[in-house]
Amino acid sequence: MFALAAFKKHVAAALSDQTKVGTLKFLPRQNVEVSRPRRSSTTRLDPGDPRTPPEGTIMDLRVCDVYATALTESKTLQAPSFSMYWREPERGRALAQMTAWVRAR
């Protein structure tokens, strides 16, 4: 799909879309609740990641976070690192790297 210029343009635009689509709530034992309209899930965080916010923290989940997470989780793409639970400055730097990576593909 990245061979299509329109697809790359769409993904790059989505990586800059700050629209809120849900929330992240940090729970005990390195779990995070991901809440979006009509659905919610809980996932386990990397216990060794020092960038994990403290328990009780609530953060916005944005369109750009969802796209970057999907790219990072793909086993075949080898995209730059990104985690939706990183603090805003870290996510911002990672999103800039991800956008540059998309444009270079």
C-alpha cells in the first residue's frame, strides 16, 4: 500500500491528526484501560518501560496515536518505535519520526 502516493499522504495526515478518540487510564499492575466510544479494552504495558505514567494517570487517545500504534505493531513494516502511553513530548518526537519514515517509503 505504501507504493500508492495517496495512501502515504493519508497516513502522514493521520499521524498529525490530534483529534481525541478516547482515553487511556493507567491501572494497577502495569495495565491500561483503552476507552473509545462503544468499546473498551485493557492491555498490559511493558513493565520495563520507564516512560510508563504512574497509576491513576488519564491521557487522551488521539487519531495519530491509533495510526502510529498500528504501524508499530505490524511485524512486516519495521516502523519506528511508538507507544500510545508515552507522555506527550515523547509521543510528539516519535510521531515526527514516524511521519518522516512514512514519507520516505
